[in-house]
Amino acid sequence: MSALLEVRNLQVRVEEREILHGLSLTVNKGEVHAIMGPNGSGKSTLSHVIAGKPGYEVTGGEILFKGEDLLEMDPDERAAKGVFLAFQYPVEIPGVATMTFLRTALNAQRKARGESEYSTPDFLKKVREVAASLNIPQEMLRRGVNVGFSGGEKKRNEVLQMALFEPSLCILDEMDSGLDIDALRIAADGVNALRSSERAMVVITHYQRLLNYIVPDFVHVMSKGRVVKSGGKELALELEESGYAQFEDQAA
Amino acid sequence: MNLALVKPTMDGAASDVFAVARDRLPGKGPVAEVRQAAFDDFAQKGLPHRRVEEWKYTDLRVLLREVAPLAPPPDQAALDHAKKALASLDVNGAHRLVLVDGAFAPQLSDTASEAGVTVQTLRAMLENADIAARADLLRTSVASDAMISLNAAMATDGVVIDVAENAALGKPIHIVHVSTQSKAAAFTRSLVKVANGAHVTLIESFVAADGAAGYQAHDSVVLWAGDGADVQHIRLVEDARDAANIATAIVTLGERTQYRAFNLTSGSAVCRYQAFLRFDGQNAHADVNGVSLLNDRQHADTTLVLDHAVPHCTSNEVFRAVVDDQAHSVFQGRINVHPDAQKTDARMMTRALLLSDEAEADNKPELEIFADDVQCGHGATTGALDDSLLFYLRARGLPEKEAQALLIQAFVGEAMESIADETLREVAIATAERWLAARG
Ligand SMILES: Nc1ncnc2c1ncn2[C@@H]1O[C@H](COP(=O)(O)OP(=O)(O)OP(=O)(O)O)[C@@H](O)[C@H]1O
Ligand SMILES: [Mg+2]
């Protein structure tokens, strides 16, 4: 059985500078992986390359998703195939109502997969349920996408989309940053509700605290564009104690 | 000989246009005299070109080259043809007044009388010797402009609408211009008098009958809105893609008048919409918004001149242009605040979205302020779609064109907010959606 996500020896440049220097990562269905590592080590870069953000030059290696070459696909194709990135910094889109955006996106994904579009009542029912479970008031959904949302609300809106689109690979880039303790628990509950044997998660974070809520099967330490250590969930506790200094040397 | 005294002479073709048409133009005596004077003014100036300041970005000598010959009066075939074009209009349920190739078509119009409004044709009024001031129908107070003069000289027909005091019309008045003839020109002129306290929605549409190509639609609208009147004025220019549309609106607002205008241009190869708006009574408000959706080699120019002649009036202009391929958008907004127009609040914001490297947008905001206690502001931006927003949408599954379309709709949406009537706002949105869908 092939892995859900297979990153092999990935090398990535941004503006003539190599950021990822041969990174490898294998994620199987049903697994939860945590990626930790110092600022600037390339965690967001990895997530962007997987999602297909323009501006990154892949100079070596490959990414297979469900056995297919992910790098050959447009970002929207990746989304339709089940890749979802919850952004570290979700953007504001004035003038595009959140509801319109959610429906257009969901139906575009379904159309790309050859599935029928949701009817309006079915769609509304689904959004209301998910929003309620994440403590997102209906009023927020009438505003422009993320417009006037607090940092925490933006993150919850990312989890809302994840629940709505039901992707098979969820990458969460610092979902915990900017969330207060209650919001963190609610968002983590939302993520945990999506854990299933058919779905995998990659959770990028700086803090052990999130991993108390979303307990990972594997923890990877990134430093200077590589995975320098992998282990079980106890590795995160170890990092909390000792910091990243020990890995900086290994990566150099 | 003093060269500076030599007046630019008209090219022969344009003077032929008038000479040939003269006998067909309605109105004798004083009307014919006004026409002759107007034509002389046009003949002396010629088609506006880039050295005429107000036409700097829209050189009609290059873009239009010449004035096309007057379209023949519509025969039965033309009317049948026009009728088909009417079927595709988005605006329904309005009091429809149809002008085909510059002639009022009663067969295609709603002629049943409606309480609070009277409609006459310009032609009938110009020809009616009992109306002493009939020649005034062709005169305007606006500073001389070659195309306004040409329109006065050549106007064959139009509608003259009177809305009674305090009337609240049950449905909008919809003036529809249909062109059926190729390479011909129609000259129309309509006058709308909204009496004190009346509420009116006026819609103007410009469309082509199937197959009509390379024509010119020349139009003028003169609108007076009395004290306390509430006027919505919507224009939808969807002419054939190789046609020209040269239009002028002259608007005078009374005291406490609310005027909300929205102009949408998505058709024609060459388009100029010039609106001259004057505040004549205090405490009036005007929203003058517009959207241009342009691609291929389309050229569209929106030129607004607002005269705050009295104190305590407010105006807001929001203009958006979406420019693709090698198209060219022009926005000129001039706000004149007269010496005693204290407490004027005038704002103007124009933004252009360039969708291709060869697309072009010119913005020329001008404020001329002679009063000291006023608030005036303008802003202009030109830019491309935001890549980070595009990526966010694509990462959520929207294909490139759909992601662009959503952002473009949001971009133009703000300018459409001045359309108070929801059905009409949807008509404008639908027009934008059609344009976006046609981009493929
Ligand atoms: N567009 C860009 N242009 C130039 N450098 C970039 C660009 N994007 C990322 N980088 C650089 O790549 C490196 C990795 O950045 P990245 O955002 O992936 O780090 P990170 O691990 O997510 O850090 P953090 O924990 O602070 O979020 C940094 O040194 C950053 O400056
Ligand atoms: Mg990051």
C-alpha cells in the first residue's frame, strides 16, 4: 500500500536561495504527524510547496500524494484531491462573503471530483452544524472572508473549512498561534473530530501544549531545511525541556 | 497672415453628414437655426482630439476617425430585428421606451399612460410650432463641447419625460437604444424633468440587434431633479463590440435632492460617457458610481464634472475599471467647489484592476476648490489582482479563472452598492458575471 504523502529528498529554492535541502517525510492514512523546529527552519515553506503556492522552485526530489506526482498539479487540483492547508496567516478577502466563498469552493472541489454540487439547503445545514460546533456565530459568516476577524477567529475559520471540505490530508500551520486557551481547546476538538483512519494530519507547531490536545503518532524536528530527528510523542516533551540547540549543530 | 487665427477646418466628410441629413432632421425655423449654430460650433472645433484637455485620453480623430452617416429611419425589418434584441434584456417590469436607430418606436414601447408621468417624443415637440420654446430642447447650459454641439445639430428623436410633483412611480422608466444598422450613426436626445418631491428610477440601455456592427450611438440626456426629488439613474452600455457610444448627461439637482447614478460599460469599442452634474439647491446628495469591464482593444472613458455651486451638498464618486488584454480605461473626475459652496463634502475614489501587461488605465482626478470650509478628497489606485488572495482561493479548490472572477466581482461590487434597488443591482451583477464568464 502506498503512503498518503511521500516527500522524497525535496530541495526548494526561493529567490535563488535554497530553503529546503533534501527533506523527506512519509505520512500514512490515519496518522498524525507533528513538525516542530525553530523559526525560519522551513516548516511553512514545506506546507506551501505541498499546497502548490507559486514562487517556490523545486530543484530536486519529489512529492507523491496517493501515489500521484503532486508537483505536476495546480493548487486547485490538489485541493480537490484532498490536500488542505490551514494557513499560518489566513488572508482577508474584502467583498467576498464567507458563505459565498465556502459554497463556491466546496462546489468547485466537488465538481472537479465529478460529484454533484450541494443544494443550497443542504449546504446551509452543513455549514450551520460545523460552525456551531466551532462556536462560530452566523454573523461572522455573513462578513467578507476573514474581514474584521480576530486572529483566533481566523484560525477557527480555517478549521471550519477543513471540516467542510473533508480533505484526506490536513496540514495545520501553527493553528495554535493567537488562540486563547478556550479557543485552542475548541479548535483542537474540531480537529480531533476529523481524525479518522482515512485521513492524516500534519501539525506544525512550536508548543507542546497543542500536542496535549492533538496527540501525535510521530514528531519530527526540522532544522535548516531538513528533518533532523523523528520520534514518538515523547520527543515533543524532550524538546520542551532542552530546546533546539542540540539539533542546530546536526543540521549544519 | 497670423497663423493663430486660422481655425482648424472640418474634414469634408463630417460637413457632408450634416448637409445630407439636414432635410431629415425634425424642426423648422428656430429649431433649424439652433441646429445650424450647433453644427457650426462642431464644424469649427472638429472631432475632439488629444490636444483638447477634456479629451486628452480619448482622441476621437484616432478612435472614431469620422462621423458615420445618419442611420435610415427604421423600416419594418429593422423593427422586427430590434424586437428580438429586446427579448434578451435583463431589465423587466419597467415602463419601456424604445428608440431604434435614433427613432422612437411606439410599436415596441409601453405607450399606456401611467399616473404621474407624461412621455412625448422629441421629434413631435421639435415639429410642433405651437411650442414657442421648442428650440430650447436642443440647447444646454454646459460649456461648449464639440460632441454636445454635434448631438444638438443632428438629434433625430428621443423622449421627453415629465414626472409630476410628489409622484412615486410604481416602476422604473427604461429608455432602450437599439441599433440595427451597421456603419451608421444614431443621434438621440432625451429630456427628463422630475418635479419636486417625485421618486423616479431611470434606466438607459444601449444594445445592438444581432449583426449590427461598426455603428455609432450618440446620445444626450438632460435631467432636472426638483427639490426633494429622489432619482436613481442607471446606465447599461452593452453595445456591439466594434461600435462607438458617445454620450453626455447633464444633470441639475435641486434642494434636498437625492441622486444616485450608476454607469456600467461592458460593450462598444469606443465609449465616452461624460456627465455634468450641478448642485443648484442646498442639502442635496449625489452618488455617481461607475464600472467599466473592458477587454480586447476596447477603450472606455468616463468623465465626470461635478459643480458644487451651493453650500451644504455632498457627493461621492466610486469608479472601478477592470481592464484586460490591450484595453484602455479612462476616468476623469473633476470637482468644482464654488466660492460660497461652504460645507461641501465631496469624495472621489477610483481604482483600476489591470488583468494583463498590456492593459492600460488613466486616472485624472481634479479638485478645484474656491470655498474654505469644505471636505474634499480623492484617491486613485491601479494594480493587479493580489497573488496571495488568488492563492488562498485556489488552495481552497477554485480554478484560476473562478478565483479571479470572485476577486473581480468583489472589486466591482463596491461601486454597485449605490444601486439601491436590489433587482437592478442584480442586473448589474449579472452583466458583470456574463462578462467574466465570456473571459473563459
Ligand atoms: N518569499 C520568500 N523570499 C525570501 N525568503 C523566504 C521567502 N519565504 C521564506 N523565506 C525564507 O525561508 C526560510 C524558511 O521560512 P519558513 O517561513 O518556511 O520558516 P518557518 O519554519 O515556517 O518559520 P516560523 O516558525 O517562524 O513560522 C526563512 O529564512 C525565510 O526568510
Ligand atoms: Mg511558519
